[in-house]
Amino acid sequence: MAASAPQEPCCTLETGAQGQVLCLHGDWILKRLPRLEAGLKTLDIDPLRPLRLDAGKLDTLDSAGANHLLLHLGRQGHPLAHLTLVGFSKQGLALLALVAVRRDVVPPRARRRRGLRQVLGWHAWALARGARAGLAFIGQTGQACAALLRHPGSMRWRELFVQLEMVGLRAIPIVMLMNYLIGVVFAYLLGIQMQKFGASHLVVDGVGLGIAREFAPLITAVLVAGRSGAAFTAHLGAMKVSQEIDAIVTLGLSPFQVLVLPRLFAILLMLPLLSFTADVAGIAGAAQVAALHLGIPATNFYSRLRDVLPLSTVLFGLEKTPAFALAIAMIACHSGFSVRRDARSVGLHTTSTVVRSIVAVLLIDSAFAVAYPDIQT
């Protein structure tokens, strides 16, 4: 049997007066790595003499071969920056440069899983930082109100009327529809229970007190929080992203007087009025259900309502709305001013505004219910 021909070496090293020349032969690819490694180990590369890398006889080069070559030469004291490259194609040069850059990149450290104490500490710190920023925002708003009292002419009346329309007039249809349906459902469910005891007339008592004291102010505040509160945050956030707020400051104007106070006053003025329209719509829906399904004529319904629903209960429901409005406006405007300069932050803060405003409204309503339990009759 004839002996097989000797395999061509993968690389040769030539040494002359001009330095060292490393010639690459054949394919420098992944499946030949053991042979490439063995061939490189046979070379006696002098780290003190310049090295030229010749690819004139190189057929194929992939990232594995390039990485192995650069790794070995780097250990011998010849990084890519110190090599003279000859005979490489544009793709080969680009591959060598890419492999050299990627080899120097430090992989990211794995995130350590935080323990319970670290999580609690981080959330406590975030809560304290948020509370501090909120208090600072309230203080700046108070300063803007004081400056407005000293100089009433600085009020932005056009912006105020625009916000009155957006917060109040355009919200009337949805507020009346929602509270009308709440009145219908409340009267229908309460009437079913009262008919079992032959006391259908007590539906008027329950509907009147429930809608005037709780349902109308609460439902209206939640609707305004989801509608106007989200709009405040989105608008102010978009202005911050487009640097319009920075432009206002550059002009020497106060963004609180230009942007915050008109929205604050608009919601403070319109939420009680919207709550009153909600009272009317809710009672109208309940009266219609009472007339159609409970056998209580509208005249009898309103006559008994006048006797069982005191004015103090109606006023108590309306008196809560300024507190709701203040919380919604401050949360919405503060979230708008806290937006970072990207669209994703606008969406996150808008969602946060709706959630926090609804929670604040419920907390305030609970506080009023606990503080004034006797305002019913």
C-alpha cells in the first residue's frame, strides 16, 4: 500500500533581516482548530522582533480561526495592533478587527439576586425619594399661587378657559351617562330586595343618600382621574420630551404659572359642577327604574326624595370633590414634570397617574367617611 502524501502545514514562520513573517496556509476554520493549535505551537515566535502576517496562501478564514490566531499571537506579545497584515481581503481584515474588538469586551456581570432586606430597603428609599420630590412640587406650586396673588395679571386666562372646556364641558356627556347607568343599576338591585319586604318606597331613601353622598362624587372623580389626569400627564410629558418646558424657562417664565396653575384651577372649579350633574343624572336614572319596574311614579319619587334627602348630604358629597380635584391635579402634573426624555417614559407615567389618582381618591373618600359618619340624614 502506497504511503499517503504529507499534509501541507497550516502555517510557516520565516525569519529574516526585516523581521518575522508568519505565512498562513489552507483553511483556518472551526473544524481544523486542533490542527491549527498544534501547528502554532511548533512555531518559535520572537516577541521582540516585528511580525508580519501573510495571507497569500490562505483559503478560508472564519471567526473561530481568527480568534484562535489572535489569541496565540497575543500571548506571544504580538497583538493585532502591532502586526503588519499582508494579502488579506477586505472581508478578512474586517473579520480580524471584529474578533479583536469582541475579545476585549468584558462580559456583563451576572445580576445578584437581592435579598428581602435589600428589596425592602430599595423600595423604602424609592418611596422616600418620591415623597421628597412630591413635597418639593407642592411647595413650588404654593409659591406659584402666592406669586399669582401678588400679581393677578400674570394669570394665563386663555389656558385656563381651554382647560375648563377640556376638563368640564367635554366631560359632561360621559359623566352623566355613567352616573345615569349607576343610578339605574343601583335602583334596580335595591328595588328587588325591597320588594321582598313590601318596602319598595325605601328605594328612594337608599338611592338618594347613596348617590348624593358617595356614588356621584366618587364615580365622577374616578372618571376625571382617568380622563383629565392622564391627559395632563401625557401633555406635560410630551412637552418635556420636545423641550418646550425648557423653552418656557429660557424665556424667563415659570412653568408652574404657565402650565400647572391653569390645570389646577380648572379641575378645582369643574369637578364640583360635574359631581352635581352626576347627582342629577344618577337620580334621574333611579327615578326611571322606579317608575317602570317598581310602580313608583316620578312625582311620588321626587316628593319622597325631597323629604328624605337633606341638603347637608348633597353638600357633603360636593365638599369632597375639591380634595379629589387637588389630589388628581397634583399627581398628574407632578408625573408630567417627572417624565424622562423618551416616549416610553410618557406612557409609564401616564399609566402611573391614573392608578395613583384613583387610589388617592379612594383613600380621601375613606377618610371623609370615617371622619364624618353622621352626615346621612
